[in-house]
Amino acid sequence: MSNVKNIFGDITVADILQRINNIINQTSYITSACEVLTTMGDGDSGVCGSPGNVMGEAKANALAGIVQSREATNQHILRLYEKIYDDLIRLSEAEQAPKENMEMLVE
């Protein structure tokens, strides 16, 4: 199977793999979000008897959400690569089978 074969109009397999690669390498937003979180203060309620550091927990939760979302994306990409790999193996085996059958007939 050629990596330039059109599968949906003008989109090729190579285009799809490049787009996946762009997603994998697109991490600047994570760095930016982490930098913003580290520059934020922890806050002070200023009111007697109320919780003090409420922003610290919110920042930790925000950072956890960022990491969890990115890891979910990575897991989806890995599953897609596994499917592509399995499809390529099946295609290779299907292409190899007729060659082996022809070799048997020639012998």
C-alpha cells in the first residue's frame, strides 16, 4: 500500500500521519499553561475563619486536568498506531499469500 494513496479526496495516508505527528509535537500549550499556573499566587481569603490557600488546590487540579487530557490523547494516538500496524501486517500477509501459492505451483 502506497503512503501517497488517496483515501478521501485529496487527503492521503501521508497527510494523516503528518497530522498525527503535529498533534504529538504540539505541546507548547501545556508548557504555557504550567507557566501561568506557577506564576499565580495561592491567594488569601482575608476573611477570618475561611479557608486560606484555595488557589493552591485549584492550580493542582488544573495541572492534573492538563496532564490527564494529554495522556488521554496519547493513548488514543497509540491505539490508532496499533490499528495501522495491524492493518499493515494483514495487508502484507495478504500480499504474500498469493506469492507463496504461486511458488508452490511452480515447484
